Amino acid sequence: MSFFLNVIAQESMPGFTWGNVSFFNLDVGESFLFGNKEIRLLELENNFNKIKVGTDTLWIKAGRRNLPVTVGNITIYVADNKNVKSPASFSKINRLLQKDALIAVSYFNKPLLDFSRYVFPVNFNNGFLWNFDIDMYLFSRLRKDEMQDENSDWTHEGIVFDMSNTDSTEKHWLTAIENSRVVWINRTVVEEKTNISCVLIESALQPGVYYIYDNLDSKNIEIKTGQKLIKGDIIGTASTEDNNGFLQFAVVKSDTVPSYDNRYCNTINFFPQLFQLYYRQNYVFPRSFSKGIIKLGIFNGAIENIHAFEDYSGKGWLLGKWNTVDRVEYASDGYTGNARLKYRLFAGTSAECINPDGFYDYEISVPNGTYRIRAKLGDIKLASWQKIMFEDVEVMTTELSPGEYKWTGEQIIKVIDGRLTVRIFVDTVENKPAGISEIVFQQMY
């Protein structure tokens, strides 16, 4: 007679949870059990993480603005890893990362945050649209005062929402993301005016989870310290004066109440949760364009279109594991500028890397067909050299003086793979930059 003993393995205890997501710190070689599947961190290569989920092995990019992947009944994303972690002077932002990588997992049949308990932090009554082109997102690595070309690392401490299209300061009201309590309201004096405020609220469901609403208009604050909020309650509006109408939003996990000066310590990687709250569903179809004007660099104070390609945005640079920061450089005079492409990017910083291909591809998701396309080349500050192709058609090779821009002629090209590709070759000998500031395209048929 045979006896069988059924043993149900107990799930590992996460470092912390938020909503329906569990977060685990792992060193390479370590694993945890979730949903009766072992999840093991096998290897790190810059911002990519080789992870085994049950019997499946895959590479997952550490998240800045990336969405989770699904393996069977498990949804997984890498919230942070040691190669994405901020420079030493900003390491407090990444304090939730204790080992090589911070892995976030949940069950596929549940949203990351329950839609019945959480709402998007901007009211939709006046038609708010989230602009994914803005490159001020969580853990994005920039060079401080980059438009002055200073080699100083800087990491962004939250996600910025562009409110600059407001006709009045009351157009897009900010709302409580969940039932919560107002912990403090900080007002900052700017040029003898007190028009900028920051608000901290604490989750009622999960004490120790805090939400930061930064760069608010002090005249429009609708709450007070100690007040209990119901999800969707009005908080205020973004300031439209000193920051061009940008709201900076963040989520932190802390055992103590964050102070204003240390408010961004222990920041949770919350982009996937915010994305789901915006679309109110777990899956979003890839975005596609039949025409458009794409500005690259900085325009009207906003850094745009220098980040890697993502399906949900439908456009971006194709960047491999060699590029840890997942973006290219830019140049600007503060109001206008261009994407700056080099063989050696971010020279003199901890993000320095070499493009092994000698060219950069910018791709746009489009319906198959025939397109008119042209592009504006050059660098606003430096002498530039660039050779450009649309799909497999070589269009122009040009050398330009500092501040000189030149349009390509309009080309007629055919797309058969659903991606309109702009390829720019760079100088691999002298590291002279290539610049591109605008792409204009339209489907003909």
C-alpha cells in the first residue's frame, strides 16, 4: 500500500505590500515562492534582470515607465535594481531597494490596485489627458542643469503630469487617490510669494503608505491638516507660475512620517498602478499613429521624446541593455532644443555608455502603408554630424554648425512591419553629436 502526502508550500513573506502587489528584495541566486511558483533572480545586466518564474525564464527591464509582464497567472515587474539606483547623493529615493533587485508580483486576475478603492489622482471632469511624451518620470536619470552641459547626475523623484494646457487654474482638479488623512501641507516662499505648496496624505487602508502632491497652487488648496479624505475628494490644483503647470506625484512607504525635506525617501515604483488607474483596465492596446509632429528634446520647459520605445506610447528610441538609463541626451536653450545622439552617451557621469551599433533608431507605430516624412536635424549648441535614413532609404548626410538646423527633403516611403523607422548614424571616431529636433509624417494611402 502506498501513501501520498500532499504538501502545500507556504508563500514567502514579502518585504512590503501595496494594494494587491507584493514586493520582494532579492540578490542574484535568491528566490521566493508566490502562487506556488518559485521566482528566482538569475542575473543582472545593467537595467535588465534575468528572472525564472516557475519553468519560464525571461529578461525584464527594471521599471521606470515600463508595464508588468504576465507569466501564467502571475503579473511581475522589476520595481528597481542596483544598476538603476540613483547616484549616492540621491540614494534615499531608492531605500526600498535592499539587495540586487526589488521584484513586484501580483495575481493576473486582480488589478494592481482595486478600482473600487483607488482612483486616478487627477479629476477627469474637464477632459484631462495624460501626456506620456513628458520625460520627467520616476527614476528617470537626467543630468542636472543639462542645458548648461554640466556633468552632474540627477534622478527624478516622481511622475510629472503636464497641466500647462489649462485655461484657468481651476481646470484640472487633483483628487485623493484613496481614503486617507492629510498629514501636512507645506507652503514654500518663492520670491516673497507663497504660491507653491506640497501636500502629504497617508493611506487609511495601509498606514505607512504616503502620497505626495507637489507643486500645488497655495491659493487653491481645498483641504486642511488632519482632515480625513474620501477617495476622489478635491485637494487643489497645480501651480501654473514657477513650474509651467506641472504636478509632481509620488508614493512612498515609510515607518515614520516623512518630513518635507525627505519626502521622497523610500519611493515606490508606482507607474504600473497609475497606468491601470488611468485606463481603468488591466490591458491597454498598443498606440498607433497615421500622422503627427514629434518634437524631440525640450520645448516650453518640458523634456519630450528622449525615452525608450514603449507599446503604450507608440513611439520612442530602440535602446538595448548597453543603455542603463533607457534614454538619450538632449540639448536646449531652455525653450527649444533637440535630442542629442552620441557614440559615447553621458560622458563623465555614472550613466556613461557606448552605443555598439553606431546608429540610433527612433520608431513610430503606424498602420502599414505609404507615408510622407521629413525631419529637422542639427544641435542647438554644438557642431553636429548626422546621416539619416527613413526605413531603408538613405536621405541625407550633413555637417552643421552650432545652432544650425536643416530640414531633410520630404520623402515617400513604404511601411510593411507596422513601424516607421528613422535611423540616425553618429560619428564613432570624434564623438561629434548628431541632433534631431522634429519628425513630421503623414499617411498617404
